Amino acid sequence: MAAVTGDERPATTLTEAALIPLLCSICLDLFTQPVTTPCGHNFCMSCLTSYWNSQAVCQCPICKETFENRPNLRVNTFISELIAAGLKRHTLCDPVVNLEDRICKEHHHLLTVFCSDDRKLLCDLCVTQHAPQHADHSLVPVQQAYVEMKNELMRRDFDIQKMIEERQQRVKAMKESVEQSRKDSKDMIAYSVQELTALVSEIQENQEQLVRAIEEKQKEGEEEAEGLISFVNQEVNELFYQHLEVRHMQKYLSRCMSQLQVLVNKMTSEINTFSVSDNVTLRYLQQYEVNVVLDPNTANPHLILSNDMKQVRYNVGAGLWLVQDLKPNMFITHLAVLGHNGFMSRKFYFEVFVGQKTEWSLGVASGSIERRAAIPQSPDNGLWAIWFKKDRFETFCCPGVTVHSDTLERVGVFVDYDEGEVSFYDVEKAQLIFSFTECSFFEELYPYFNPCDNEYGANLDPLVIVPVGCSPDLQT
């Protein structure tokens, strides 16, 4: 609807404005049995009676003047005859308790117009007396504005429902992709196991052939020695020469045995080379090494990071009161810091030098992990980490349950995102410490570091991120 000024309003609008004094302020229709209160305001007799019956005190619905005794209401014959002379009667409706919400606070007239530009309800006098203020504005009846707003809300609700369905479809497609990747990985593992089994079988067959050859050679040697001994007994005169020949044969047999032992050792070495050991496994995982640097925006205020963002240690005496600006991603309750880069849908590996520290925690965390409050110690807390205490290991999600007992100086962390696996290794012993398996990852994973406080003593050394095969460069 186009903007309407005071001079341009249609004749019908002026007629409606002229009818306003003949409208009951409670039911908003033409008066039926109009009555007048002592304060001079007019209402339908039934509307005013119902209003007073619903109130604790007797007062005017418009100006709120209070009457000690309920007035004896009489029909205002002038208004009644005026309505009966030329206007149709109105239909009664239930009385309205909050009548003041429908009346203009300035003019005490009914709010019948909605200004779309100012987003404001107006009465007829607001439109006519403040015409310049609303001259270029879009004015529509209240009922029309209600219908338009209702339709707009329905359109927005439809769009939101559509967005929800689209995101549900995306989640479904992602789950199907993860399931297909898991199936492909299982097929690859099955194929690799089959190939390795065939290889081991072939090695065992070769070993058996070599043992048979050695045994046959040994048997031939023994038979030849027995023949020589018999010949020496028969030929006493040639004892000296036979004796030399026997010694020569003994040396020859010794050389043969040495050669056979070398062959056996070589075969054993080759068999060990093809064995699937923890050392080979660790070397395989180290090929997925990534460069990890710390994110200072996530570091707890009690922690100190090195200039190269490769080391973190606990700062005795530091406190939150020393920090002027607490960053939104900063850990507050836990003495933790995350890696700067997150990883998703891939394998990655990194190593950390822990030295002689008596307590620390390492692992990976989801990007949405709790930063301000305490992290729940449950399997679905978004943190997959081991927790070292003096000489034993626990998992953060199951405190009090020992998963490994030993000490170490260097830890390797391997993550297979698609297979849902997080594994921890003692690098120096090439020994598996613990593995989280069948995990469900739905967002980026970040390396997690917690040097812990000095509760057990001798724990002020840093955690150091080190490249594979390199020694730590400790910074003071």
C-alpha cells in the first residue's frame, strides 16, 4: 500500500475516523446500550459490566479513575438514538483485560494503522496530526499488516526447515562416506594379511629345505668318516698317512659346518627382516609425520611457550589475575594448549620429548572441546589422551585404571582419522603403550599438550615437540 498523507486520505478513511467516537473502547465495535461513566467515558453496558466484574476495584478502563461505589449505569439515549438512526449494530465480543495496549498513549484513540517504515502502530490522529512525519511512509491497516507478517514468518519457517533438511542430508552423506572408507580399509588390511601370510609360508618352506640339505650333508660326512676309520684299521702300515687324511677331513668338515652356520644365520636374519615387529610398525607410522606448532591463543595463563612454539612448560606463580585479556579459545581450568593446525580425514604422526617429567598428558582433541570449565572424564568428552603419573599410564576418560606401567622419555602419537584410531608409542623401545580404537570423529582434531603442575615434584621441565630421529633443543 502506498504512503497516504492527511490531504490524500480517501473519503472512506475519513468516515472511519468519524466513527471512532461511537466505538466501544473494550469490544472495539459500535456501542450497544451505551452508558457513560462519571469521568465522562462511554462504553457498552455489557462490556463495562463484564470488565468491572473481572477487576478487584471499580475503575474507568481508559483513564483508570477509581470509584468507591459502582455507579448506577443508565443508557445514554443520545448516543443510542444516534447509532440507531444511521449506523448498523455491532456484534458483542468478549471483553479485553489489557485494553490500554490497543489505545494510543498520546491521543487515547484506537490503534488502527501500522507504519511499515517505523514498525509502529498508529491511531487516526497520529496519521493526520503528524502527517509530515509519515508522509512518505507505507501505511496499512492493522489486520493487513498482521496477515503480511504472518505470511513472512511462514516463509521464514519454511526456509529454516529446508536448511535443516539439507544439513541432515549432508550429515547422512558424510556418514556413508566414512562407512565406505572404513570398509575399504578393512579390505586392504585383509589383502595385506593374506599377502604377508603367503610370504611367511614361503619363508618357512625355504627354511625346511635348508634344514634337510644340512642334515643330508651331515649324514654324508658321518658316513665318509666311518669309511675312513675302517680303512685306517685295515691298513695299519699306512696309519700315519691315514691319520693325516682324517685330520684333513676334520678340518674340511669344520669349514663346512662354519659355512652352514653362516647360511643358517643369514636365513634367520632374513626371516627376522620379514617379521612384522613393533619396530617395523613404528617406522611405517613415522612416514606420516606432520609439523606441529603450538597455538598461543589456546594456552592456559599458567603456561609458558617457547619462541618457536615447540615447547610448553608450567609457570610456577602465574595466575589469571596477571592476564589482562582472556582469549575466547583459551583453556582456563586445564593446564593445556592445542596445536595450531587441525587435521581431518587423514593419518598423521608427531613425537614429543617428555624427559624425566613426573606427570603429563598428551593426545588429540576435537575443536569444540570445553575450554572454560572442567572437561568431563567420560568417553564422549572430545579428548583422546593418555595421562602419565610417576610410573604408570591412565587414559583421561577412565581415571584410576592403569593401562601401562613403565617410564619413558619420548612419545610417538599416531592418528588414523578414517579408522577412528589414536595410538601412543614408546619411541626408544618401539613399543605400543595404548590405543583408542573404533572412535567416531566428526570434526577437526588438534594435538593436545598438558605439562601438568608440580604436584609430584621435578615436573617443571617442558614438553618438547621434536622431529623424528632428532634430539630435543631445550630452551630455558
